[in-house]
Amino acid sequence: MDRPFKIPESVLVVIHTPLRNVLLINRADAAGYWQSVTGSKDEAGEELAQTAVREVFEETGIDCGPGTLLQAGLKHWGLENVYDIYPRWQHRYAPGVTRNTEHVFGLCVPEGTPVVLNPREHTGYRWLPWREAADACFSPSNAEAILLLPQFAG
């Protein structure tokens, strides 16, 4: 069975520590493409926070869902980016869909939080100081979000 087309509404979750070290993960389908957690809604009615919790867990093994100690660390930053979908991933969307709306979240986790990658999605991870993490991102909107970390992390 063919996979359904992706919904052009997604989350970007900047995972960081209180010392503003940022987790970056390397895409399995694009070597050298370092990024924060990102992913599309599974269905149109899915709440953005649900999407964020699901994607963080699927991509890093970090559980920030309801009832967890990390739940309070997940914050919607009230920012959204609308951008052209990269040509290399255009086939994942319905014909005629060319733009995606990305909603930005932050997730504060303790230093030393373990990361367990899904090898189908990511091949490596690293924690970097926030400015270095912004420089390492392939996505301009991801880099911008990381540069806003001091404003949103308090």
C-alpha cells in the first residue's frame, strides 16, 4: 500500500539543556543535513503539541508526553515559518502542494538526557552550544529558531 501524502503542517522542536546546549540529529536520507527534531502532523486534526511529543519520541526516544517529568519543558514558542518544500522531498506531498507551515517548539531537558535514534530517520546526534548548533543546521528556519533560544529559554 502506498503511503499517504504528508500534511504540509509540521513542528520543529529545538531540544536544549538549561545551559543552552542544543541537540542536532543527522538525517539518514541526506548525509550532513543536521537539524532539530521536525515532523508533520499524522492527521489534520492532530494537535500541534501531540505532533511535537510524538516526533520527539520517534526521533530521539525522549518522552515529553503527558504525565512525564519533561512535559513542563515543552513550550510552543508561538512562531511559525512558511517555506517552500525542498525539491528532494516534494514527492512526499500531494501534487500542487509546494509550501509547508512549520510551528516552532522548544523542549528543555536535563544535561545528559539519553538519546536513542531511529536509524531509519537519523544516523547520528550531537549536543552543541546554541550558536554552533545554529551554524551547523542546513535549514535556515531551524538556524533562526536556535538563534532565538535565549529569548525563549529565559
